[in-house]
Amino acid sequence: MSLIITYVGSKGCVIAGDKRRIGFFGDESQREKLEEELYSGEIRTDEELLKKASELDITLKITDDAQKVREIGDVAVGEVRFKTPLKTKRKRIYGTTGAYNIVELLGSDIKTIKGGESSIVVFGNKVTKEIANKTIKDNWKNKTNLQDIGKLFSKVMEDVA
């Protein structure tokens, strides 16, 4: 379950992302059922996920070393992706001091581009975004610095986990 959080402001950019990647293998309709339960929040723990996958005869490959956040020069880049044997969908954010762009790709085709000058952008599924947005709202201070934002993003990652 991916979560990438980006803050872009006039004094800098902060980005944080999880490292989990889950591969689903098996019958497509059963995979979709499992993913729906997982991403809707019905499944809340690794144990519940493994049990439900077994019941649906779905094989999972779970890794916790994915590199979803990186730096290219002065630009922070975060990416979430959805990959099947036939297609790859990716959503990226490029952030730097005072500007960001969001790009969606289907294969190598650019699907949409959005941008702005300052914002907090959260990538994830419905449940992770709700938790992240609530934690940010409950803990945001008007006068804050980039280090405090980094600490807040760490708290968000803990709350979502």
C-alpha cells in the first residue's frame, strides 16, 4: 500500500514515502477482490492479508525495499505504480522549492499533467490518504519549518503503518 507525501513551499520541499511493494499473482477476478478489500481498509494487518490471499488462492510477493522517492539534482521525485502483465500505470510528483508537477503515465504515454507553486500532495489509496490527511490536519502548525514538516511526515508514516 503506497503512501507518498510531498510538501512544496517557498522555503523548500520535503518528501517522504513508504518502501512497501505488493505483487498479486493469480486469477484476475480474485486479485481484484483482494485488492478491493485491502485498499478499502477492510484488511488492516499483514496477517489478515496473508489469510485472505490464501482463501482466494492468490500468491503475494511483499517487499519492503522499494525506492519510491529519489532526488534528481535539486528536484525531489516520488512515484507510485500499478503493474500488471499487460500494462504499467505510474503517478509521479516532481517537487522543488516553490513548484511541483504531477505526471500520470500509462506505459510510456503521458496521461495528465498538473502543477502548482505550493501545496501538500498525498499519493496513496483512499484509506492511507484519509489517515495521512487527518494526521497532517491535526498536527499542522502555521509557523513551521522544513525539519518540523519532516517530523510530521514521519508521524504520518507511523500512523498509516
